[in-house]
Amino acid sequence: ENKFIILNFSGSDWCGPCIRLHKEIFNSEIFTNYANEHLVLLNADFPRSKKNQLSTEQQKKNDEMADVYNKNGVFPLTLLLDSKGKVLKKWEGFPNASAGEFTNEINAILDANK
């Protein structure tokens, strides 16, 4: 699609800030409307509960992404990548921003990198 990518490393069933990030920012109307038009969203989830375990194939893909982009195992870690996988911005932990502020920050970075 030649779009920018939001790659989020998350622990969906154990990481409080990860759960909050998805609830307050990624699932917000302002972010989803923007993302649907401008971004590819990729969530590399690392659940701990047996009932939430990923398929072996998906876990392998997530591990490979972590080997490249999240060597220190930070959760949540959100990266804005260009279409070739180059990191343009990194947010460690919960971004200190509202959904609107977070979306505006991404938009400014995309405008600067077009």
C-alpha cells in the first residue's frame, strides 16, 4: 500500500499501559479514522495467559519483529515506520498525549516525510 506503519508491541492480557493505549488511543474514533486512511496498523502481541496464546506461526512473526525493533523487550513500544521499515518515531510506554494529540503528532511526521 506504500503507507506508513504503526507497529505496536503489546502485552494484551498483562500490560496495563498496553491495554490503556489500545483503549484510549488506538480504539478512539479520531485515531481510527485517521489510521484507516493513512496508516497500516500492526500489533505484535505477546500475551501471557494460556487462553490468549497466539498460533505458532504468528508468535514466530512477532518474535522476528521484536528481534529487529524491540530488542530490549519494552512494553508498550510503538513505532512509526516508513513503508520500507525505517523507524521515524518511537514511543516507549504510554504516550503522554490524548488520542487527538497523538494523531496530530503522527500527521506532522508524515507530512515532513512525504
